Amino acid sequence: MENMEQFSSDAKRDEAYNQYVKTITPKNSLIKDMAAALLVGGSICLIGQFAQNLLLKTGMERDAASAYTSIILIALSVILTCLHLFGKVAKFGGAGALVPITGFANSVASPAQEYKVEGQVFGVGAKIFTIAGPVILYGVLTSWVLGLIYWLLLRIL
């Protein structure tokens, strides 16, 4: 009988907890979130396309213009991060701001900005790659392994 009372008590506590979670969980509109992501991501793409077209009109080759376009988008992202504006854009646009190269630049610049008060070595130097570090590490490692496999296959064939 005691087990039944405890089970009933646990079930009531679980039900109360679930009800509490429902009351504090924000209600999001999928359509609104997708529209915001499209607006922000599209704006980033529009800025990138405008920059690339401008660079191409100056006579720059397409590969160089593409590289400079990436640099411009990264620089804009870092500037917005340092001005504490990128977070507001990302909060509004969600994945629209975080998925492109701008999100990666923000993930590198944010820890550096946050820990700069601790100095250049123990602050910026130690924390700059806390978020992006694993991505860079495993990206370089994977590239190296695949390059080695490619090189070995060329030697064999």
C-alpha cells in the first residue's frame, strides 16, 4: 500500500512539474522564426553578393573577389560582435545569422571579447578558440588524414 501512495505522490509531482514547464516555456511561431531566419540570412547573402559584384566591377578575378567577400563578411561579423550587436541579430534571425561564415566568425570573436579583461595571454589568447577550437582542430585533422589517404592512393595507382 505504501508503494501505491508513493507512486501516486511521484505522479502528482511529475504532473505539477510538467505543468510548470509548460507555463514558463516560451511559445514560438515556426512561421515567424523561419521568416526571421530567411530575412537575416538573405540579408547576409545580399551584402556578400553586393560586395562580390562591386569587387568584380573593379576588375578583380572571380576567385580573388570571392576570397575578399568572405573576408568582408567575417570582418563585419567581428565588428558587430565587438559592438555587442551580433547577439541581437542572432536572437532575431536564429540560424539565419549563425549558419553562414558570420556565425563562425562570431564564435571566435565572442570569447575573445568576453575575456579581454583578463589580458592578452590568459584572456584573449587562452579563450579565443574555446568554441571554434574543436571545429578547427578536427577540420585540420580530417583534412590531413584525407590528404594522406589521397597521396597514398596516388602512389599506389
